[in-house]
Amino acid sequence: MTTQKYLCPPRLQKKFLLWWWTVPELILIATLVVATFYLTSLELLALTLFVAIGAARVDFEHNLFGALRTRTLYQLFTKTFTANEKHAANKEEKRKRKRLVKQMRSRLPIQDLIQFRFTDGGIYGGRDGKELFRFYRYYPPNTDVMTDEEIAQEIEQLCRLFDSLRCPFTMFGTDKIEDMSALKEYYRSLPRRYDHILADVVNEIESTETKSSAVQRAYYFIYKAQSEEDDIYTLIVGKGYKIDRVKNDEMAVLLRNYLVREFINVDIYTIAEEVKNYPNMAKAKPAIYNKEIQRRLCPNRIDFTRDHAEQSGLMRRTLMIKNFPAQIPPRALYTVASMRGTSFTMRMTPLQKDNARKLIDEQIRNKAVIGGKSQATEQMDAAQETMDIKNFYAEVTRNQNTIYSVNVYIEIYGKTLEDLANLEQQVKIELAGVGITYDQLNYEQRNGFSSVQPLGSDHFILCSNNLPSKTVAALYPFSYSSLIHPHGMPLGRTDRGGPVYADIFQRDDQITNGVFFISGSAGQGKSYLQKKILTFMVTRGVHCYVMDPENEYSDVTRGLGGVVIDCASGNHKINIFEVRRIKLEDDVEEGAELPEISNESPMFLQHLSWLKDEFRIMMPEMPDSTLRALMILVQGMYASVGIDQHTDFDRLQHQDYPTFSTLYDFVQKQLGKNSYPMLTKEMISEVLLYINDPTYGELSNIFNGTTTIDVKNNPLICFSMGALLEGSEQRLQAVENNLNTYIWSIVLLREFQVLLSFDELYMYLEQPLMAKYISYFARRSRKYNACIGVATQQLQDCLDESVRRYSSPIINMSSFKFLFYSGQVDLQDMKEALKLTDGEAACISVSNKRHCLLKAGNGKYYMEVGTLPFEAELFGDKGGI
């Protein structure tokens, strides 16, 4: 496939040129020539030559007169008179240094460059500190997991945003430490019972803070508001972009990281409190107070030299993108914008349509004049550039794109000049790869700094490139690859080294529930990840109940102080006659209704409906007529012990409920009575025949007896079902249905956070009713402060047409998906079932142990599951790595 190219027109000139001069300049020169001819004055001849040479634009862009006011003078002389370059540079440098020495005498020279003050409504900055800036933290999509087609779609979406904004704004990217202090304090506040685990977690967070991996690229939209009410937040969010308003504490960290290049967290409120305690500060004016805060966040001074700036322990150099090729590939500036040790600023100012048309007309006339020259190469170049401009205008008109004046600045950092040179060489190589050139801004580093810094303004607006919004979007410089939730679990790192701290209880506009899905073939790390999640849920006080069909979680459960229950042993029971609620009155959701269970029914009637389903699973060969007879007798048994729909079930204990023995005795007594005229003795006898097995037979040790499992007071229970797999399928499914609905009834109480985990989902899908229950639990869990986890290593079984109608809703509603390599699975089927793009599917198309694709809301990350010291002993060797 051919990569799409995006048009970059030649820089649109402000003036129409005839050869090297504008029309007014030619008229003036012609007038002087005529006057010289008639007056024969040597002074007029000298003046004529001076004007002609000074106004000539040999490069069709700059002249000597303009150079007197701009940086062009240096460029023209150093490029034209190379022999005098060193002398001119030294002379100019002496003048610059003399001026800088004078500036250094002030107490805080940095205030000549940047001033700011924090307010509740935003940050005021600019040269005089009176301009209101609005910062929006931007979380761009992770383009590393996208194909070329998907990137093209993102470019189209960004183009639409630019067309909608139609106002000056800036896109800014820099190195910034992620604030881990809240995360660290959260883990330190957890119960000390798990100190041996929490100590490793805190050490990992502190290690992340000191590693370079903690310093990630942070991206921002910056808007200079015209008034306190002026805001573009709603417009950007309305286009589907994830942004946050930047608060003062984050702004302080950003400025400290950018200005001083010290990657430590800064608390603006702590600084404010310290400043208030200074002597006489309580009576000081606000300006003095703000200066003290600036002093904490800024270097004392910056010394500007010819080609770089120096501050304490750091050198910085600003580069400016000068020329773009006629066409650029997508993500042309992505590598440069994401390069560590740099800052990236793209300043964009929309052109009015009339101004844009005038510039285009003048540019075409300029090229027409050049095309009239005698040199064939000049004619060909002019014809090609004219065609480029026409194509550019045609595309802009067709797509109704906005034309922006764009300046791109790249600031690089190093401790020595050699470091600067090496980093600049990397930038140069990356830019040259896409045909982009840059300007070193010699003798203009001060203006360069003012242009690149986030609270500055564009000092080189006359040197900007005029690009359509689609081409600006195609530069697409940003991609984000980190996930840090305030209460997140340390799960690993992305392929770019970004930390992943995910919280399945996180709720926002993208993460709407706590359902997570894990898939992967054997040995990829699925069970290891499941154990990590389980461990961190237990440490934060979540009640965790694990359905373990393959006995993989017994070691970690015991290590965390939990209880392992062998569901086939009969030592622990859950009485199916203990009344449980399946739905609450407000459980109304389209497509979530369970068979024969109404949310408006009293708790007792809901339980009877569930019992009917349980009997169908336990005794599938029972005829419908016998099942109806059994339900009549069950209701009679409840009445005999004083239980009906009016009973207050909150007052009942486990031993207050009937059991299968109670039911058997009650039914047996009905043989000699005529209490139920609609039931014959044969029907009653048949009921006795069917309930004999769960009362006295093979199933009695599992189902006959009062509840002995204390779900409420055991925060971690692993229900081991390995032995059940060796028996009948009906027995396994009946136990699963009994356990899951009983635990769900505990969830409905909302007394604590709950994690209900189902391993090997495909086993539950064999029973359609069980699949419906799990789907219902997943839908409703968000209302009851609960999380549902489902995992499987047999993804192909979940994609089978016979069960897809049950598996797809469970998978698709998951806010978190951890997708490992799934083995020999039809790639197209997997993409459809998991709703993966081509780029996402490519990430997991080959085996890579411990690596998975994480989809958290709209975020997508290719990550490696990490390890912590305590895990090797705690997790045991069951379930692989």
C-alpha cells in the first residue's frame, strides 16, 4: 500500500515581485535612474545604486533593508561572505555579551523573559504577566498500535478539530515527571496487614520516580484567552479528544520540569504556605508574593550566547523548522516531538480567507514572473511550484480547510556543548528523513526561547509556513503511552517504558464499569496477571471471590490469608434453599432481563424463580410437569417453616432455612394427605425419586445441609472446582450457579467492594443460563461497587457460533481488556469478536510472553506484565509464569 502524502505549498509571499523587486521599489528605482540621467549627479547615482542593491531580493524573500531589522542580516553576510564569518560572529557576539552583562545586573533576570502568576481561573503569563493562558493536558491516542489506515483516520479527525477551532493556539510537548505522590500515599495508607507487599509496591513507585521511565512526554493544548469567559475546552472535548484542565499544582510541576529541568514533583500549595511564613510576607504586596513563587519554579537567570543559552548546570538551544517539502508523509514530526531531552512547540494562527486568497494570488504571479526567465531550469521550477500552489488551493477549497500560519520550534538540552551537538544531530537526521530543514536561530536564541516556552509568544511570525489544516494535522506529532490512575495497580510498563498503574474501580467518561477480560493461550502470562490483580484487590480491602476450575489460585489465596474451598468435598456448603435476591427494584436495563425473574418481584418470589432454574440444571431429565409439582411442594415446605413473601429475611440465620432433608420429609408426608388436589400420588412419588439424589445420594454431600461458608466475613475465598470437573457436567453447572448467585446476593447489599472472578470463561458458556447470569452480573456490577473479571485461554471456544451470542456481550462491555497472544485462532474472527483494529490485532498476532495489549476505555497500550519481589513466592508455580 502506498502511504498517503499531504501537500505543503511553498511559503506564501507577502509581496508581489518583479524579478528581485516589488512594483513600488521598481518605480522608485526607475525615478532615481531618470533623475540621475538628467541631472548627471554622482550623489543621485550612488543613491540609486544603494536603493537598488539594498531592496533587491536575490533569494526572492529577503533584502538588505529588511535585514537591518531582522535576523536576515546575519544569515546573508555569513552565507555570502564566508571569509568574514568568524570576524563578524565575534564582533556581533561581543555586542550581544555586552548587552547581556547589563541585563544580568538585575536581581531576577529571568523576569525579563517570563512572568506568571497563578489564579483560580488559570495562569497569567507573557512578558508583562497580564495575558491569560489556558492549559489543557492532552492524552493523544497511542499511534504505536495503529496501522497506516488508522493513522490516516486520526489525521482526518484532527483536521476537523483544527477546522473547528479557527483561533490561534499552541500544541506543546515536553518531558515531565508523572506525579506519583498521591499513588504512593494511597498505598502507604492501606492496612498494615500486608506490609510485606505494600513495601515492595512503594519501592516500585519510588524507583519509577527516580528512573528515566518516570519522565514521560506530556502534551498540552495552550490557548491565550481573550477574556476570563473565553475557553475552548468544550469544543475540543466535543470532538472526542481526551483532555483535562491543568490545575495549578500540575502547572507548577510543568514549569519546574521545563524551566529548570529538575524532574521532581512540586506542590504549589506547600510553596505558598512556606512563603506566607516568611517575615513581613503577610503584609507584602501580591507582586512580591508571586515573585517568590516564580523564584522557586524558575532558574535565577539564563545567559544567551550566539547559538545556545546557559543556566545553572544546563544548556539549551532553540531550533526553528524552516522549510517543508512539497509533500510530507503522515506523522512527519512524530519522532522529533517524542524525543527525550527536547521540548516541542507548534504555534498555529489561522489566516482569514481573504488574506489567504491574496497571498495565493501574489505567489502565483511571482512564479509567473520567474517562469519568464531565460533559464530553462528556472522555468521548470516555477512551473512546478505554480502547479503545487494550484493543487494546494484546489484541495483547501474542496475540503473547506482552514489555512494556518505555522511555526514549529524544537528546544534541545544538554549538560555540555557536545551533548547539544549530539542531540541536534539526531534531530537533524530525523528531519532530513522527511525532507524538512531547520534554522539554528544564531544570535536569536533569546527570541527563540520566548517563542518555544509555553507562556511565550511567536517572535518569528513573519517566517511562518502557511499550511492547510489537513497538512498541519498530518504532522501529527503526539502519541501517549502511559497509564496512571490515582489508586492504580503496578501492572507493568508499556513498550515505550511508560508505567502502567491501572485501577479497575476507576470511573470516568471512558471507563464506565469494573469489568475486565483477560485472554491468552497457555504460558503467555494470563494467570500471572490475574493473580496480580487479585493480590492488589485484597490489599485495598476488596472482598474477592474466585471461581477456580483448574486449581491455579490456591497458593496465592492461602498466601494472602484467604480460604480455599474444595467444592466437591462437601465440607463447605451453600444451601440452595437459603433465600437470595437476584435483582433490586431499580434494576431496569434493556437487554439485561433474566428469564422469569422480575425486578419488581418480592425477594422470595425471585428466589423461587431461580430455584426452578437450579433444578433444571441439577436434574435436566426431569419433565416439566414434575418440575411444576416440585415447585408447588417447595413453596409448601417454605410455608411449613413460616417463610413466605412477607418474611423479613434480614432477621433469619443460616440455620433458619430448610434443606433438602426438610423438603424430602415434607414431600414424603404428602403421600398420605390430600393437601394438593392437583397432585397425584404418582407425581409426588416421582418428585421424591428426583430429589432423592441431592438428599441422600451422590449430590447430598454438596447440596444437602445448611450454609457453612461465611462469605461476608472471609474477604478472600477461592472456590476450587478441579475435582468437580471429574464428575458429571450437571453437578458442576449446578454448583457454579449456586455459588455465583449466592455471592451476587451479597454484592447487592453494597456493604463492601467486591471482585467476582471467573476463570476459563468457555466452561461457563456451555450452560446458556449461566452465561446469561454472568452477562447480567457484568452489566449491573457498576451499580453495586463491584468488579467482574473473566478470563479464558480457549478464546476459540468463546468465538464459536453456538456461544458467541453469550460471550460477545461479556467481552465487549469490558472496560479493561488484557489481550495476550491467543494461539491458533482465526485472526478475522478474533478481530470481530474483540472489536480490534488491524493495528491492535497485529500487536498480539505473534507469541511474546508476558506481553499483552491493554485496552482501558479508549486508551490502547502494548505492555509487558511486570514482576515485584514478593510475587515469586506468593504466586506459586501453578498456572505458569
